[in-house]
Amino acid sequence: MGKKAAVLFAPGFEEIETVTIIDVLRRAGIEVVAAGTEAGPLQGSHGIPIVPDALVATVKAADFDAVVLPGGMPNARSLAVDPECQRVIREAREQGRVVGAICAAPIALLPGDLIQDQGFTSHPAVKEELPAAGYRNERVVRDGNLVTSRGPGTSLEFALELVAMLVGEDKRNQVAAPMFVPENS
């Protein structure tokens, strides 16, 4: 059975992050469900619309190997307060699923104390809102089943780390090669 990932997003999502995550995971043969907090099309933070495949309210973490949160504002704040998003994130963490959050999205992990005792990173704009313990100024941080990243410029590295976590380094390298991604990214 193939791997599956849910990408949760709300209006004001960061387009580069959202599309890169979905695209790279699909290139790796991972089934991706783009789940919106409302029916689409949803407008990104730069006016680009994306039509969700499903509503977050219909997503069950048990059906996915990973739950991924793109950043962007007000998307990240919406994910942090949306009860259905919080339910899915909490379920994913409780079930040991991979959880990914990029840019400002790690703030959506705060309500359930889901980044305690783990290394993580975020966009510098939200750093002060996050726990100082465990914070790293690195492009991508993987700690157990949690992977976080800094922002649009790290989206490709972040998505490839998700590929490595879900289907292995060989598949990550296979997907990266035709995109001319440097080997150390």
C-alpha cells in the first residue's frame, strides 16, 4: 500500500510552500490530499487560488502517514485556532504519524504542546512566539517524526525531507536528481 499525506491549509497560505510540498510528494508517488478549512478555491497570501481536494473536517489522521502544514499568513494563525485542524494535528502526533510544519506553521503546533522537547525551526517572524528550548536556526530540522523548516526558500529541501521520511533516501534522491537539486540540500 502506498504512502499518503494530508496537506492542511486555510486562506492566506504561502503558495510556494503549499504547491512545492504537494508537487514533490506526488513526484515521489505519495498520494496527497490537499485539505482546506473551507470549500475552495482558497486564496493564497499572494492571490493565487488553490481548490482543496477535501475539507479538513473530513480528514482522519489514521488515514495518512503524514500531516503537513504550509505557512503563510493568516493561514498559520487559522490552523492554530481551527478546531478541526487541531484535531487532525493532535491525532497525527498521538498516532506517531509524520508531522511537518514550515515557515510560520509551527505556531499551529503550540495549542497541543506538540513541539515540547523536540528540535524545530520556523520563520524568524514567529520565533518569539515559540518555545526557546529546542529552537534551531537551521533550514530544515528533523527530530523524530517532526520536521520543520524556515520558509519559501527552504520548501524544496523540506518537501524532500518528507519524501525521505515517508519512502526513503533512495526515492528522495531519485526525485531530486531530475530537478537539479544539489546533493547536500
